[in-house]
Amino acid sequence: QVQLVESGGSLVQPGGSLRLSCEASGLNFNSYGMRWFRQGSGKERELVEAISTEPGSTYYADSVKGRFTISRDNAKNTVYLQMNDLKPKDTAVYLCNAEKWGRTGPTNHWGQGTQVTVSE
């Protein structure tokens, strides 16, 4: 059974930092690209950051460029999202996604999400 478990979400003041973690089990972690999405209240789900199976290839949304950093530790089956200089607009549920492409298309697995609230 595949599980993705996010942690690290919290209430933080503007300008603060958080590090989110997503630990995967039940899959060959090394063969999956990993992504962080977020979904604010009443908003569409947004891709925030992505990292390939081989660290070094990453994607950043313009809204977080220069503030957020994605990384992965394949030995720990874990992907991280370091978030600095947080702003109220970053308030959302942050979800971890694992994606792998095969002959029949993509296989996706999702975590339950962790809440990040940026407020005074």
C-alpha cells in the first residue's frame, strides 16, 4: 500500500519559515518524480515545486521563486519543501504528489496534505 505522509505545516507569521516533509512508503521512491501542490480555500490546486528522480532538475512556480526550495533524500524516501519569507498568500493546504510515467501513462499518488497558515 502506497502512502505519502506530509508533516511540518503550522501557523507562522509573515516573513517566517517552515520546512515541510513528505515521507513515502510502499513504492520505489527513486523512480518517482516528486511534486508539492497547494490549494487555498476556494482556489484551484496549484503546482508549487517539482523535483525529478535525479536531484538537480527542479521546477518552481513564479509565485515562490527565490523563497521556496524543494529537495529530496532518496535514502529516507522523503521530499522536503523549505519555505522562507512566507506571505499571507502562501496560506493553503500543501499536498505531496509522486508521479511516474509508464507505457500506459502516468501513475500518481497523493498525500492527505498539511495546513500552512501565514498570519499575524
